[in-house]
Amino acid sequence: MRERAMSRRTMLGAGACALAAATGIPPSVSAHSEKALSPKNEETIRKYYAAWESKDWHAIDAVLAEDFTFSSPLDDPMSKSAFKTGCWDTQVAYINRFDLKQVVGTDNEALVMYVCHTANGKTFRNVEYFQLRHNKVKAVECYFGGKSSFPSAVSTDKG
């Protein structure tokens, strides 16, 4: 008998379908109802990245909530002022532009997958999780795509 490899995605999908069939719930029914990401929240997210590209702190400050927090694998949650000092001031000069590949979300949460192009022509990919409130960015959690996945690291990487 020949064994056939099955991907985790296929196994999870099969398990979800089996569970739905066993409980009598159609697979297309969601566990809870959520609204799609509003156009206004998507616009806020796009303004956030545009401010990095234009190197305009006042524009980014305008879209950040007063109680904004930022975190990443290297950073414990930090306040808006710590974000300006620790991230904006140290990284903004390295950024040329962002190509937003995906902006998906529900209600007041979104995931953004992007390719960042640095000032010296290098690139890296990341995903960031946004929490929004009243058309302001309440929190950003950055998930690095690799060991050199922030502007200064990829820009000074010798590889």
C-alpha cells in the first residue's frame, strides 16, 4: 500500500469539514458575525504607511491614538513617545516605500502584509497586526519576516 503525504492545510480543512458535518452546521457559517474592515479604517492604515514614506511624523502622529502601543519580536509594547524615539527616529531614514500586498481585516482589526523597499534598494517582507479605534491606530504588532526584517537591519546587512 502506498502512503500519501497530506499537508497540514488539507488536514485542517478536512477536520473542519468533518466537525461541521458532525454538528450539522454548514461549513460556510461563521462562529460569530463580524463586520468587514471599514473603508475609513483601511484609509487610516494606508495613511500610516504613507507617512513613513513621506517621513512626516506629524502625519503619522495624527493617525495614532493617544494610547497607541507598538510591539515586535524585539520590542515589548511601547508607548507612542517611545515608538517615536525607538522606532521612528531610528528607522524612517532607511525607508523608501512600502508595497502593501494584503490589507485584510474585520471590524477594527487588520493584518497588513507588505514589502518594504529601503533607501539603498534592499527589500524585506513583514506582517503587521493593527487594532483600530475611532479611525485611529490603537496598536501595531509587527511580525518580522526574517532576521533582517526591519529597515536599518536589512540596509546594513552585508549579505
